[in-house]
Amino acid sequence: MRYWLMKSEPSSYSLDKLKKDKKTMWDGVRNYQARNYMIKDMKKGDGVLFYHSNAKPSAVVGLAKISKNAVPDITSFDKKSVYYDPKSTPENPRWHCVEVEYIAHFNKYLPLAELKLLKSLDGLALLKKGMRLSIQPVLKKHFRVLCKKGVLDKNPFLK
DNA sequence: GCCAACGTTGGC
DNA sequence: GCCAACGTTGGC
């Protein structure tokens, strides 16, 4: 099993929204590196840290998991969608998306500025200068550090 | 709102 | 294949 961090601007899709929806297709990703992670590496059951970007403050806010492996992103075929891509067709889809399922909000949010101070997170992709990737792999040790910092009564990933 | 960093596009 | 121009991300 692998671990991930997924970014979303709360104004477009927040963890609160995911809680209401329970599950969502992570569609609209139009970056090849992020797409390749979804297609090749993300598997059902993987752990996901949910990050609010462009937020006040930007922070890791909770936990989710991958509930379905990648499938073609149908928004890329939809002319009315803002995610429409004329180069992506049902016969030859260019973009894919996984399904993400809500687990919990952390009891403590983890603002970016605080995470930068932690020696135990050295090497975490999120903290690297210029890192804009919306889907990032997270090492198990970093995942555990963040889960413990976030505090949850029941955390399926910390047994 | 600014702007650094990064990704993509397209002319050549 | 190079690279300038442009667009986007996202912290601050």
C-alpha cells in the first residue's frame, strides 16, 4: 500500500464537501505527472492526506483513501465541461481519474507554515520550493508523522 | 494582488 | 529539438 497527498482548493472542492459526498471522482486533473501517478501507482486502499491549497491557512486537513483505481475521466470528453480536452476521446482517453473516499477530518489541522518547522518531515514533497504538483507520493514515515500530528480517535492507517 | 516556479504550446 | 511566449499554480 502506498500513501499520497492530494491538493484541492477549498473554494472548488473542500474536505467538508467530500464528507457530504462520501466519495468523489478526482476528475479535472490535467497534468501528466499527476495523471501518471493515478494510472500507474494509485491503488484502491491507498492512504490519502487531504490538503487545502490557496486556503487561510493552507493546511493538511484530514484523511481519505483511494476507493477505485483509475478510469477514463469523462469530463475530458464533455464539450460543456471546463475540463474538456478535444484531444481526449472515449476511444483514446488522455486523462484518467481515481475515486477518493472520505475517512475523517483531523482534530488538528496542520498548516503549511507549521509543517515547515518539523525536522521529521524533511524531504516531504509538499515542502519543496516550487512544488505545485496536485498529487504527490508520501513516504510511510511522513504519513505517520502527519497522522499523529493531526490526531484521530480511529485511524485505519495507524494500527 | 504579486510574482516565482513550473508546464505547455507552437514557430522556426 | 530548441526556446520564447504564454498560462497556471499557489504561497505570501
